[in-house]
Amino acid sequence: MTNIIQKLSSGWHLVRILRTALGLAAAVEAIRMHDWAIGLLGAILLYQGLTDTGCCSAAGCATAPPHNRQKAQDITYEEIK
């Protein structure tokens, strides 16, 4: 239980605050307008804001370096006049 409280109370930055605020605003509008699609979007944004997660989890968007590394070859240049 303390881990959840620590996660919720630490590490707040601009994007996390923005996600939480947009999620709350969308959830309030969904309740007011009786719209489930906006409510789903609000729930996703609110979850991301409160748990400080994103769409890509832990460095999920980074690409892996290529596996077939070849040594640099000497290039010979020919002068053209």
C-alpha cells in the first residue's frame, strides 16, 4: 500500500499534471453529456496521469541497435579534373 502512495505522491512533472487534468476534464464531460467514448478516453488519460505511465511503457519506443555491425572499410577516392 505504501508503494502505491509513494507512486502517487512523487515524481509529478508537467506532462503528468497535464494528463491528469485532461483525464479529469474528459471524465467530468463524459458524465455530464452521458457519453461513454469520452469517458473511456478520460479514464485512460486519468490512469496514465495517476500512475505516470505512457503508451510505450519503460523505453518501449526506443529502437534496438542493428546487430550486424561491419567494420569500416577504407574508401579510395579518385580525383576528377
